[in-house]
Amino acid sequence: MRWCMIEAAKPTDSGSAGAAWVRHHAERAGQPIDVIAADTPRYGYDVELISIHHQRDYARLQKMPKRGKVRIIGGHVTYTNPRPLIPLADVVCCGDGETWINQAVTRLHDSENDITSLRDLSGTILTGEWQSGQAFPKLAIEQTLPDNPPHRSTEGNTPHWCLEIARGCPYRCAYCEIGNTVPFRFRDIGQIEQHIANIPQSEGKKIRLICPEEASHPQYQRILAAIARQRLSLRTGGYRIEQLLRQPELSFVSNQSIRLGIDGLTEATRKRVNKPITDKQIVTFFKMMMGRGHVKFKLYQMFGYSWETEQDFQEWERLMSIVFRLPLKKSVILEITWTPFVPHIGTPLAAESGEYHGAIAKQIERWHKKVAKPKTTPGWYVNITRMIPKANHDEIVAISKGDETTLLRGAKWMHPAWRAL
């Protein structure tokens, strides 16, 4: 049988570790996989696997011709709302894909490509048997993390090794689908250390740890020590402020870029969305980390909750003015990615409207112009790395709550059972 895999993401965002690991397990089960780009004119496959990273991929999915007799769709979005994808597939895998694909390879081979052989697999939707509004199947969830090898990624044009150390999240922030739909499981430290030791450094020495919050792994210090022993370069890490304040002894290098989710303009909002970081903790964190020599930070900030006012942004300005007055020995780079709130199915805030707050967006842009460069050095260089505009945000909100009819109009291929709609 001939199988292919296509990522529906833009070429610059393709090459994801998740898709590579599903492919790895399919090939371990004995099925070679051709990797082809979304616009490659290649047909005649028995099975095509399509990986969907984000709702932004849906427009590209709509334009895709069918390359295989059976089209299987999976990816991160299937954990919360796979409905829009169902009519554009023969089979949808909802949840973790590694064990699922292993079993799917065996069953499809043994049944000569009969998709009904997949019917009783956890997390499986068969489009031809699906009814609009039907309850989702139980997600395919790995009880223990599969032994995924390091994945060499070129995303961002800088080759690096991706190594998963945990999946899911131990926190339950009210806006986050990961913490509310995916159970937290951390990977065995022995597996992690072995993979770190076996990384072929001739192909690259940079490593990135895949985990929503790295320091939540109970043996995180041992992971850092293993990276240091192999003289690999951990240039960036994603953390929660509370974890780093709790563990000041963590020994990552001072030139690491520290990534942090703040996700609320004020203390009151952060408490309301179950991410109760205080202003004092934020100031203490920056003071501590800069004292250790760190000079590059990236914040992920969210705005657009229904209860927010323009005064809330003034509180953010006040807080950051305190941070900016901390004594410096070197200039500091601060990058901020601003994400307008999207109400995801499966989260406590799913019923929110997700209305775009244009007034706050203007305040953000005004503030960034004011603080972009310091008046004296050393000082703060503050960059805005992403700001989703209203049109894009409104589209993402609509399709994140979409149903089985959402992607039908304009789809190049859809399942015969749905063509009459």
C-alpha cells in the first residue's frame, strides 16, 4: 500500500514534531510514508494523512484535492472541535495519534483498506456514519507517553532538535484547551536522558524541549544537566513565573530566551482565568532573572476578555513602568506576542463571545511605539512579535465554534455522504 502525509500549514510552519512522530510510528508499524507539500500534484495513494495544526490551516485544507482512496485527518484541533473537518475526511482521528496510527496501519492492511475496521478505535470518527451534532467520541489518549525520538526541525530557518518531555498541562487556565482537555503526563527521565545522549550532533547542537511548561517536569534539573553534559544548546525555554520563583536553583544558561505566558492585563483578570500571577511576582521575576544575567525574554499576553476595560491596559502600563525602572547592567530585549482571546470548546470560557477589543488593540500599538527603544542605554528594547487583526480573529472565533457545514462551501473535495448539504 502507498501512503502519504501532508501538513496543511504554510510551508514556513510545516515540519512539525507532532506530524513527524505520527509518521515515525506508522513506519515502525511497517508502512512507509511519502511526505508531500500541500500543492504537490501527486496522486494515486491508498491512504493520505493530513495534519491540521490550527484553524488557520482550514482554508488550505479546503483547496486540497484528494490524493488517496482514504483520507485521514488528525491534529491538535481535533482535541476540542473536529466538526468542521469531518465532511472533508473519510476518517478523523481525535486526540493523540501515535498508538492510533500504529493500530490503523495494521487494521487497514489486514482489511485491504476497509475503513470500517477502524470503527472501534478510541477517538475515531467515520464520516460516512456521522450525524450532525452527534456527541464526540472519547479522545485517543496515550496513558504513558510514546517513546518519540528527537525530531530535527527547521521551523524558523534554524535547525534544532525537538524532544518531548511532557504532554498536556498540570494547570487548568480557564482559556486554555490543553489544560482542560488533555491530561498531563510527563516522560520517563531515563528515556529523556538516553535520547539526549544519542542526538547526532553533526546534524545540529541546538535543542528545544516540547512541553507546555518545562519546569513542571519533576526531574527538570536532571534534564538540564543531561543537556549540559552533551554540550547541547538550549536557547529558549517556556515556563510559568511561579515555577521559576519556586526553583531559583535551576541551572539553565544565562543566554537562554525565557518564554512566559502572562495572559491577562491585570491581577484581577489573571486570577479570574485561573492564572493568578501577581504584579509583585512579575517584578520579582524580572529582578531575579536579570540578576542572573538573563537579558532576553518573550511574553505571551492575551487581551479581549469580555470584562476588560481600557483602564485595564493602564494597569499593565503601570506594572511595566515599574519593571522598566529596575536597575540594569546590560540592555534587555523583551518580545511580546499579543493574542486576542478565543473561546475554545471544552474550556470554562467556551460560552464567551470572543468579541475583538479594538480600543485595547489601539492602546497596545500606541504603547509599543512609546517603549520600543530606550532613551538611554542600557535599557529595554520592546518588540511586538505578533498582533492578530480583527478580521483574522473573527474568522478564527467563528471556525473554532464551527459545525459540520463550516467548510463545505468552496471545498475542493468532500465525502459523498455530505455533498447534498
